[in-house]
Amino acid sequence: MKSEINYIAVEGVIGAGKTSLLRKLQVRLNATMILENHDENPFLAKFYKNRKRYAFQTQMFFLISRYKQLEDLNQESIFSEFSVADYIFEKDLLFAYLNLDKEELRLYNEIFPKLAQNLRKPDLVIYLRADVERLLANIRKRHRSYEIDIDEQYISDLYDMYNEYFLRYNQTPLLIVNSTEIDFVNNEDDFEELYEQIFRQDRTRIEYFHPEGKALL
């Protein structure tokens, strides 16, 4: 299967369904899959209990981890035509601006650009846009121990930040998906409709995917 889209990044707030979509794409495309190492971050559970105290340690762990994963992408893609990731590197910047204080952010901003300039950009970014109620329901349903202390206001703040960021996003082609009203995990028709949208030949720079007959966000 030849395509101009070989590297896909799926983005969205915590609980939007990124990993679920990624796993289905990985199976369909026999793709190299890049997943964030949440379970390996020793500060994450502490961060959700005390964001101010553990923000910098948590952020720096993710920054280095994400960089190492994406730096390895070119080597890994030699063995697979397709690569799929459940984040873009710029995601790290969003979380930094939300969570770090002024001095921490100053230090962070000295490091981030030097790492970002060396990384390959996705051929397509898929932004899964789900409302806060759905995000919280998904988070609670998956019972991850380090997410027990996530509060609704934090998810709401992330939701606003993501929407603002992708409203202005212009670095790569972008597909915005209403993931509140689509069930690509349990409904094969929804997944097939989304899959066709991803590989459309007449793609414009920014597109919106909303399944027919479903309510708008």
C-alpha cells in the first residue's frame, strides 16, 4: 500500500482515545507503534497528588523520554512502511506551559527547541476532540492507578489548551475528529469511515471529520 501518509501522530487530551485508535491503525497498517511511557515515569502519580511540587521532574522525564522515542523513529521506520505515534513532540510544550512555574519554564525553554529541531514531523496529525464529560468517563473506566487523583479542573484546562493550540496549528496536515460521537473501538463502521478519511487523496491542509447523523460538539 503506497501512500503519501506514512507517519501518523494521534493527539488529544488524556482520555480522548489516542491509544485505542493507534492500536487499530497499527494492526491495519502493520505499522511501527510509538506509545508514551506513562507507566515508566516515577513522578507521575506524585504529580497528580501535588502538581506544583512534582511538575518539573514529571515534565523533564517526559521530555527526554519522548525525544528518545521519536529520535529512534527514522531507524525503526526502515523496517516498516508506516509509523504511528500517540503524541506529537509539541505536546510536551503544552504541558510545560500549563504546569511549570516561571523559572522552571525558563530552563525548559532553553532545552526544548534544541531537541525539537532534530525530529521528523508527522505526515498527518489526528486530533481527537472529545468533551470533558467523555474524557473523565474514559479516564475513570480504565482504572490506571496513577490517574486516580486527576481532577476535573485539570482536564478542563487541558481541553481548553488543546483546542486553542490546534485552532492555530499549521505545522503539518491536520484531521480534527469529533471523538465524543464516534466509537472507532466497538463500531467497525465508524472505524472504516475514519480510516477512509485518513487516506483521502483529495486532502486539504486542515479537515474536520464528523460522522454522519451524529450530534456536533
